[in-house]
Amino acid sequence: RTRMASPINRSVTQIYRDLFRLVAHLGGDSAKGHSLRAIIRQEFRRNAQVTNEAEIERLKANGIRALSNYLVLQNLSKDPKARRHLAEASAMDGKSGQAADAAKTSNANERGG
């Protein structure tokens, strides 16, 4: 019987593979999937020269957080009550964004811009 490594103790290679598995599930061979894979490759290449252990752990935690956030969101989207709350929160964000845009426009008009 094999034991799965704890998420915190996963190697960089394991996290890389986990992210690619998630992308295969999300986007398959679509444009979205190709974009996500390109982003993952770019991030891993950009950080390939990092040797500081604390920085490596921070980067690993970011990758694990990305996976966890997706899994939480997927599970919430299956729950009708959670979906309703997410929709309400999204609507509230939209309203506050519209109010902020209106305030910017108003301020620009007052300044003659």
C-alpha cells in the first residue's frame, strides 16, 4: 500500500504533475488548456533557478494553494446553497464595481477631464 505525500511535503515535480493533471481535467486540448499549460511552464521555468529553501517552500505553497482553491471552488459549485451565496457575492462585487466606476467618472467630470 502506497502512502500519498502530504500536500506540504510534495516535491516540486509532484506539484508540477498535479497542476498538469488539473489542466487536463479543466481544459483538455482546448485553447484554455493550452493557455493554462503555457502559464504553468512559464512560472516553473521562471523560478527554476531559485535555490533559497524558504523561497522554494513559498512557491510550492502557492502551487498547492492554486490546486486547493480550485478543488474548493469545484465542491462549492456543486452545493446549491453555496452557489446561491457565490452568485450573491458576485452581484455585490458587480454593484460595488459599478459604483466605483461612477465615482471615477464623476470625479473626472468635476476636474474637467
